[in-house]
Amino acid sequence: MDLPRAVGWAKGHRNVLVVAAIIFVFAGADLLINRPKGEGIQWFSAPLLGAGFGLLALIFWPTAKPGPMPRGDTLAHRLIRWATWRGRLVPLLPLLGLAIVVGDLAFNALLSAVPALLTHDLVALLFGAALLVYPFVPARYGRERDFVLLFVGVLALILVLPLLLVRLLLGDLRTSVDLYSAYALAPQTSALLSLLGVRNSIVFLPPETAPGIAFTTAGGLDVIVFITSACSGIYSFAIFASAFAAYVLTEQRTLTRRVFAFFALGILLAYAANILRMAVIVLIGYGFDTPQTGVQGMLVAHSNAGWIIFLAWVGLFWLLLFRFLPREEGTPQIGEATQTPQRGVFCGICGVVLTVAIPATRCPCGKFYHVECLAAEESCPNCHAPPSPHPATDRSAS
């Protein structure tokens, strides 16, 4: 596939690819920031980052014609309009973004026990940056603009806001997400290990604030696995939930029961996958230690199982989502009932692949076009026939 066709295909599936690109970029960045144990493992960050930024480049690569505007009456559009008082507050979003950026930097410099920029700070800074640039993004990229803002916004709601509230309630600025590990991860992992026949206990050893799971390996070695914030899985969980929420809001015009049920199931299974990840790490240490290697296998698994299971789980869930989550009734389809295009047909004007999301029509000469593109051209570029006032539709192409 040449570059114009690749760009046209990417633009036709841009919302799906934006999700994939963000997941790849975050996974690659996580491997760079939290370097895993095991020689050469960190080099996986390069292809992940390359794939993520490559997809983004295809999505935003210019085409000869601008192509049709996506429908804007989505849940995301209505939510943002409501939150900004019907759009009146949109010009003030850069000021709010600047205040968030300055506030986070000032907190780290003056009040934080750890002045370095940690994951929560990066999320807050990303949210501030999204607010800064939101009003300046062209309307043609409205869905991408809404998706990014909602993605980092939900990420901040999950990771940053609860931590701030807990710190205020406890009066302790040193409180971290170790609190999540202590109450929502360690007890559940311990219970699962007990069901699997591994005797264990939850411990807190000063000065550690993170919970630890203590057990004795099959070879008789006493081990404690501490669940720190970096390996708690909360960041992977938050990325998944934020991406899914932003995708649904920018794709759907109504929140159906099926969509809500799919979301609840995804969150529940993501949480279960995180508990399973910790149990797998302990099981590897329990069963595969030797006098020569000790718990080296567990250390490698501890460092790498998180991002591997996260990518595998997210990939599987999104495949199921795109397969079984139906489009809303009344979504325009492509082509004519008697002559339908096959998958991979591109608009003859803008070069973007035809999908069920945007109305398209077929000219009597056999060429397919987006309805909006043909109306803008005022005639078929191939036979110069005027556009039909009533484009036919069909449900067989996607």
C-alpha cells in the first residue's frame, strides 16, 4: 500500500488508530521511565514508540482534499459544551491549563516531599497542556481534540484527584498510591495465592509504605514481594479506563445499556487481570527458584509481566470491542443496495477509505465518493455528473 492509500485508510479509521497510538506511546514511555530487569528488554520501547508516533503521523498527514467533516453531535461534544457553559468558557481553557501547570510545578518545588516530577505530575502537566491547546485545534480535528482532552482528563480524575483528596483528608503530603495497593490489590492477590496453595501473608516493613506479600518458595527461600506504586498496575488500569471512556464518548451519540455493560465488564476484567499479574509473579518465584538462580526468574517477571499482560489484555479487549459493540441505529452506510463496494474502497475525491461512519454514494459512472466531498465538488470528477440529491445507502460495507 502506497503512502496516499495508507493515509486514506488511517484517516478513515482514525478514532480506532488514535486509541492504539496512545496505548503504544504510553507503553513505550513506561519502558523508558521504569526500566525493566532483563538485558535488552528496554529496547522494546523503541518499536512501541515508533508504532505509536507512526500511526499519529498517518492520521494527521495532509491529503489532496480535506475530506468530510465527522459528525459532531457525540456524547463528548455535548459533555464538553455543558462543562464549558455551552462553549462560552472555551476561550478561558488556556488560562485554566496554565494554572494547572504552574500549580503542579509550584507544589513540587515548595511543598512536595519528592520534588522530582513523578507520574502524577506528568498526568497533571499533560492535562494542563491539553487545556492550553484545545481552543486552537482546527474544528476538522474536533473528535481527536475531544478524545485527547477527555483521555487526559479522565486520567487525571483517576490518578491525580483522588490522591489530592486523600492527602487533604489525612493531612499527609507523603501519601501515595501505595494506599491502593494496600487495600485493593494486596489482600485480593493474597487470597488468590492461598486458593492456589501458596501460603503467604501481607506485611509492612518500615520504612516501606507499600504492602508486601511474604511467602516461602518451594525450595525453602523466604521472600517478600513489595507492591510499590510503579508495579501496582494502577497506571495501566487508569490508561485503559481513560482510553475506553474517551473512545466511547467520542464515538457514541447515546449511552446505551450495552455500551455501559461493556464498559463495566472491561473495568472489572482489567482489575482481575491486574490481580492475576501479581499472582503470576509470585507463582514464578514460588516454583522456579534454584540455589543457583535464587528468585532471578521472579525479578524478571516482576519487571516485565506488567506491560506484557497489559498490552495483551488491552489488545484483546479492543478487538472484542470493535467486533461486538454495534454502531448506533441510523448510522449512514455506504453504496447502493444493488451495487455495493467491497472493503477498502476509497473516496475518489479526498482519498479517505469509505466506512460506515460517514455517508457515501455511488455515481452512475461507478465511482464512489463521500456525500460531502461530492457536494463540495458539485460534480463527479470522472463523468462530471451532478451529485444525486438522495444518495442511496446500504449496510453491507464497513
